[in-house]
Amino acid sequence: MTRPARIKGDGTAPLSLYVAVAVMVGGLFLGNSLCQRWSLQANLPSNSNFLHTNLIWFGALILAIAFHELGHIAAGQMVGMKLLSFRIGPLHAALEEGRWQFVLPRSWKCVFAGGVSMISKNPLCYSRWQAISGAAGGTLANLFVGAIALLGVLTAKGSSYEPSWEFLSQVATINFAFLLVNLIPAQESATYSDGARIYQIITGSVLEDYRRILAMAQATTVTPLRPKDFDIELIERVSATNAPSFDHSFLLLIACDYYFDKGQVESASRKVREADALCDQETTYWTERCGAIVLRAACLLADRAMTEKWWQRSLSAKSWNPAKQDRFPACAYFTVTCRLPEAEEAWRAEFERANRLPESGGRAFDFYYLGRLREMLDEVARQAANAPHVTIHEQLDPLNCSE
């Protein structure tokens, strides 16, 4: 994976990742050396079996990852944030359509992965203290667990847990190494360390503004917030930065939904055309993004050519999974291409899905789009009833269906 370009003001330096790796390796080596020296002085039993040593190290690593992520979760919930997903090694769960669902691992690399997604229960009321608390929670958890484990090592001689001193020493070493590494502002792939995030929050970086926009979009699934409530000034300001690491097509579509939900169709249509032009420059397509353009090209522009273009791209997109995709794009595509029975079936399937969703701003916005699609379908049916001798393609001039 190509590493995203650094953004000015993100708090990192070109060599910061290498410094973090060096600190991690050095911290593990120093910690293990000190613990071994202490064990010799205290005459603690030692097991040098290769398998035993590596199992202890692996177990301590997984625990350090778990405590780090649990620290983020605990700190976030203490300051009023809501958990949306978490990953601890191969265990990955996400809140989808109001229910927690486990996500199957896609690679062996996930064994050493960790991550938490949390949002403010009211993302429009931004609090730097809340954001800093959530970001610092993992590091503080590593400090606390490392200190407890170190105390256990120092008091192991003659205690009931003396045989476990090697495991405790690894827990202490890895947690303290995590503490140091996460305080270094560094970027790995598209992910920033906790230290970098805290720096960005304190300095008001555009990266933190981008995260606020992501949080607003996510909040529509679990709060009454809907697109018309978004901070459009923030969205437009971040979009205008042209930072290479940002998903600008996402920003354009978020702005489109704001204007559409506000009833400002002309502004919404302009954003769709900008997203179409921007995404045309990409070489890899994702069905969710393609489907989003399909829906908007049909409902806002009634542009058959654009709708068909992105529908075909969605079918060959990398993440295509017909069993899991919503039916909004299908309904829009079938409507503008005059396949009305299929459009009706897709509309009813999406209506039933929306009815099953918990109350939220996103659910209300789904019904808003369903209303627009219903109007389009009813118009087609009305024209067909009034002019049965005219072909279906000739009936739908307003929807750009003529051939």
C-alpha cells in the first residue's frame, strides 16, 4: 500500500516512523535486559524453552493491544462518546443497522491489529477535551497496566505468582514500549499515532476537522442527526484544502446530501457532477462509492448516461457483494433505464430494510430518498397509463430515458 503524503501541520516528521520503530525495538530490548538482571539478583526461576518464551511474548502482546483499545473505549465512554466498532487482534466487531456484528478477519496481519471507532453523542458540539481524552485513553491504559505488571515482577519473589514473573515482565515491557511509541507523533500508512492525534487536536489541524466530518456522517446511523444538520461551512472549508490524503469525493457527496436534505437541489446537483468528475480520475472503484453516485445521478440529475456508467463500475468494483449491498442504487438504475418491475422490487426491498432500522437521522434520510424514488416511479407509471401506445423509453423524457 502506498503511504499517503504527509499533510502540513500533522505533527509528524519524515523519519518519525523510523524513530518509533527504533524506540519500540530498543524499549523491548532494554526492558527484557533489566527484567533478566532483576531475576538473577532475586534468584527467580527461569524457563529458556523457545516455545515457552514465544508463547509468553505473544500473549503479552495481545494483552497490551487489548488493554490499549479498552483504554480508548473506557476513556471515550467516560466523556460521553459512543462506540461504533473495535478491533483487538482477530476479534473485530462493528455496530451495523443497530446491531453488533462480528467481522471475519481478512488477513493474518489482523492478529497484531487494534483499533477503535468512537463518536461524540452530539458531534456538532465539538469538545477538544473530549477528543483528547478519547485519544489519550489507550496510552494511559498501557501506563497503568505496565506499572501494575512491573510491581508484580518486583514483588514476585516468595509470592504465589512467582512462577509467572516472566509473563509479568513481558506484559510490563510491552506496555511501556507501547506507551513510549504512541507518544511519538508518527504516521503509518493512513493511521496516526495517539501522540500525533493529540497534537492535531491541540493545534486545530485540518486532519481533526476531517475526522469531525467523518464523525458527523457516522452519527447519522445512531443519533437523530441527519445531513441537513451538518456543519456545511466545515465541510466546504476542508474540501477546499485539496489535501492529498483526504477522500474528496466523500466530502463532495456529504455536501451533496446536505444541500439535497435542505431542498437546495441545484447546489446538490453541482456537487454530484464534481464528484463524478473527480472519481473519473481514479483507477480503483468501490461499489459503495459507485452506488452513491448512481443514486444521486438518477435522483438529482436524471442523467441516464452517468447513472449507467457508475452502475457498470459498481458491478465490477473491488468490494462488490450483491448479498450485502443496499438496493437504493439498483432502484435508481432500473428506474432511469426503464426496467420498472425490477425498480419496484428494489424499492420495496429497500423500504422494508429501512423500516427495520432503529430510529436515527440516517433512517429518516433514507425515507427522504425513498420518497424521491417513489415520485419517479409513479411518474413513469402515470405516463405509461396515459400513453400506452408510446414505448417506455419515449415516455420518460424527464428522466432522460429516451434512446
